[in-house]
Amino acid sequence: MSSSKQHVTADFVSAPSLSEATGVWVKIGVLSFGGPAGQIAMMHRVFVDERKWLSEEEYFAALNFCMLLPGPEAMQLATYTGWKLHGWKGGLIAGVLFVLPGALVILALSILYALLGQLPLVEALFFGIKAAVLAIVIEALLRVARRALKFASDWWTAGLAFLALYVLDAPFPIVIALAAAFGYMRTRFSVSGHVTSIPIDWRTSVRTAALWLALWFVPIAILIAGFGRHHVFSEVALFFSKLAVVTFGGAYAVLSYMAQQAVENYGWLSPAEMVDGLGLAETTPGPLILVTQFVGFIAGYREAGGLWGGVAAAIITLWVTFVPCFLWIMVGAPYIERLRGNPRLSGALAAIAAAVVGVILNLSLWFALHVLFAKVERAGWGFVKPWLPDIATLDVAALSLSIIAALALLRFHLGILGTLALCAALGIAWKAAI
């Protein structure tokens, strides 16, 4: 894991010091509301528009690469940016700080939830925050679309990706693979000439992979040896390790499978508690996949001796969920530059960028429906399976707060933090008044 200056980016701006970058990572970690859509747009604003640490091309090349990996793409994008600026130290700091604030909040709320049950004040607070997050997600979609959709074919790619995911419930990997194939073939017939090949030391890649694989699997082996294969700590470690390698398309793509296994197979929590956990993860900073920490905590709390068992299981869950993310980036980051140097592969990534707009639109609409309606179900009309709300369950208060949030953010430019604070206060006031 070299920290050489070869990783420093931005031909047009001086690279920040590690301490300066760390301050930015802290800010991003604290304000990373809105799921992947909001997080991707916020990092674009910071990395490209404000700090100019990455060029437009570099940002989308990295994002497209992260979309191909299992795990939370926004966290991996932050890790890659840290790596590119300051090598493995920067990547490690960026990735940890992206996750840590949300993880601490989820852990605290999980403890309160286990001890006290549902919390009216927290519920009221998050009611307002959800409305603000919806406005943040919409702004994110507009920002990313303006930058990624440059040609008519990009608009078609984004639209078809959205329809495939939202209407047909197509598997995420297939949608991305088709977009990549289209981009590759499109570029094949329009570009010729020398292909730039950036040399990579394969020995460094092997050593890096060996280190992170050991960090991932050795603790699991210790847990199994110490507690046994069927202890809750071992089961949590193995289950969420498996989940870490199948979460293509982010947390939304694997939530139903995780909920089914956690509720029906392992019996760690009830369906209602699973929904509550998802609500906590949706309205706190950090990756949505942090819902796994809530599930792990409840499992450990009930099966490993109460509070400290829950905390230990939550830490185990975090470890096996995010160590693989560092593995993918630390090993794969050097290859992003090689992808950018190959016109055909670069064309494939450009098409993926357009498809990502459709992916974000799908996530945005899914989130909006669940904020504004109490009941949302996926229809089943043959191949057509769109998410449809029950109109009678429209939450007028949530709609009103969402409109206020949109005006505050888009019209009066109050900013993310100000909009979140305003809507949180309004949410508490509304719940207190009814």
C-alpha cells in the first residue's frame, strides 16, 4: 500500500495536506445524509466544484468503478479519493470517517431502542429529517444528471436503466453490465489508435490483497475457534461477510434478502423491528448499509448477554461489512487509472455513468414514496413490477415539510445543515402539536 506522491491528483490545484483533508472527511461523515444519491452529489460538490481535488472525468471514472463493486459505493468513492490524495493512509482515514459518525449514532440509537423501545422524540426528530433528506436527494439527482448526461444516447441509457430497475425489477448487475457493453461497443466503432497502458506492480497488489484478506478472515476464525460455529458472534460474522460480497447496487438491492434471513432464518428480530432499524439507518448520516449494525446489535443483545453482547456484535458487524470495502479499493484503485487510459473501457465507464443517473432516480423515487406514503408495495403484473403507493396513505405533513425543505435548499440556498436543522425542528413541533 504505497503512499507515494504518484497517487496525488489534480493537475490544476495543489493537493491538500493530510490534516486539511481529514477535516473535510469529518464534515462529509457528519453530513452524509440522503443515502447514496445525496452522498454522491455532496462529494461531487466538495471534491470537484469546491476543492477541485478531482476533475470531472476522474470523479465519474471513480464513481463508475465503485458502482461495479459490492458494498456501499459512496463510502468506497470517499475511500478512493483519500487514497488518490494521500495513498493508503488517506484512503483509510477517508473511509473510516465516512462511516464512523453514522455508526456511532446508530449504535447509540440501537442501545436506546433495546432499552426503551420506540422513542417518540427521536421519531419526531427523524420525521422532519426525512423530509429534508428528500429535498437533498432531489438536488443530488439534478446535479449528477447535469454532469453525466452529455449526449442523447446518455439520456436513453439513463432512462432505460431507470425503467429496468423501477418497472421491471431487473437485477442491478445486469443493468450495469448492459450499459457497459453498450458503451464499449459504441466507443469501439468511433475510436481507434494507441491505447495508453499504465503499468501496475502486481506484487504490490498481491501483498495488499493478502493484508486485507487477513484483516477480514482472521478475526472470523478467532471467533469461531473461541465461541463455536453456532454462537451468535460467529453467525453474525459469517452472515454479514457473505452479505458484503453480494451487495451489488448498494443496500437497497439486498435489504429484502437481509431482512428475510435475519427475521425468518436466524430469528434475531421481528419484522416490525427490522422496519424500525431501516428507518434509523435512512435518517442518520453514513451508508444505508449501517442497518446491518442495528441488526447485529439486536442479535447480540438478545443472544449474548445483554448490552455488552449487543455492542460486541455491532462492532463485529461493522468490521466484516466494511473491511471488504477497503479491500476492493486498496487493491482496485490503481486500475481506475488504467481504465481511464483505455478509450474503449473509458467509453464503457461513461455509459455506466449515464446508467447511474437512472439508478439514482430509482433510489430517489423509492425513498420519496416511502417518505410520503405509509404504504408502498411492488406490483406484480407479469414482467411489470413497479413500486406503487396507496394514495389514501399520503402523509400531508411529510409532503408539506418536503416542500419547505425544497424551497429552503433550492430557492433560498439555506444549505444542507441549515435545511436539516429547520426540518428537524419543524418535525418535533408538528409531532408535539398533534
